[in-house]
Amino acid sequence: ETGVTQTPRHLVMGMTNKKSLKCEQHLGHNAMYWYKQSAKKPLELMFVYSLEERVENNSVPSRFSPECPNSSHLFLHLHTLQPEDSALYLCASSQDRRGGNYEQFFGPGTRLTVL
Amino acid sequence: AQKVTQAQTEISVVEKEDVTLDCVYETRDTTYYLFWYKQPPSGELVFLIRRNSFDEQNEISGRYSWNFQKSTSSFNFTITASQVVDSAVYFCALSDANDYKLSFGAGTTVTVRA
């Protein structure tokens, strides 16, 4: 595997379900990100991890819970979601969390539908 | 606060036409970075270019070229001789030198018809 991978690619869940999104980067980066992309809205940064430490929680509801067990893996645990949470969830990684000097590389995303 | 504006929502062209995507940004920082990303229908954002605020040289990469003008706070992107494979959503983004946050524009959807 190369680059940034995400699983699953598609997920349909009910509002009472619990599920997790997985992201893995094979680039040796030390910063990882979760973004939400909703229809007709700009990409929204949700969480940032640098060296496995959460450095940003961008006012995200607690029904989204991130986990970064090591610098290569990032999870987004989902529970009690709402239909408006349906979106494309993108994972990204970069060389350094001060991303200005380093481009972020994105995974293919997980298309989430909440019924 | 940082802000990126991509005024063009959608652009449709016929193959081999040139297409220019506009990007206007706002920042109070003197050191910042500008990016362009391409998002094809598959969903993955593909990095195209990074430009720092001190380098105003235009850049060309194959059929792609970028025009950075600090005086007008613009970082426009031109695809020359467009191809069907160029059909995608293109995002302009901005970050400052000491932050991890990328501020994205709303994106421009480019459709190239055969």
C-alpha cells in the first residue's frame, strides 16, 4: 500500500449504531488530520494529531471521537450520529503539523450515510 | 482571519480549450503558503502545487500553470489544452507558516466535454 488509505470506502449506518473509520498513512509522516466534506460546503477540519497527540479539536460534537494509537494510524469512532453528519470524511497526513511548510496528502475518503 | 474565495462555482469547456480558475485569498500574515488540489470523482484530493508568499514566480508544469500575484492577492490556475481527464473539482487553499490549518476555498467544478 502506498500513500494514505481509508477504510471503509462507503458506510451506511443508523443513528443508534457505533462504527469506526480507519486511516493509515505509509508516508512516514508525523501529523494526521480528519476533515469533513459536506455537499456545497468547504472542507472542514475536524481533528489534528501530531506525534500521536491531539493538537486540535475544531468544535466537533462529542459523537465523533478520534483515536491515534501511533503515527501511522488514525481512527474516527462514530456513535449516535445524525442524518446531517452524512458526508465524505477525508483523512490526510503531512510531514509536520505546522502544515504551512508541508503539503497534506489525502486519502480517498469514506462516504458516510446516516439513516 | 484567513479566507479563500473561488468565485467560479462551475466551468464547462470543450476539450482542448484553455480554462483558468480564479483564487483570491485574505490573510494578515506576511509568510503564508498557497496550494491547489484536484478532487476527481473518486474523491481523493490530489496535491498539485505549493507556493510560498515570497516566491512570486509563475510556475508551469506540463499543461498546468499558476499565476501568483501578491498585489491582487490572487493565485490563479490555468489548464492549457484541457482534456476529459481534467474534469474534477479544484480547490485553492491557504495556510500560514506556523499553523497546520489549511483554509480551503469552496472549489470550482471543471467539466471538460469531448
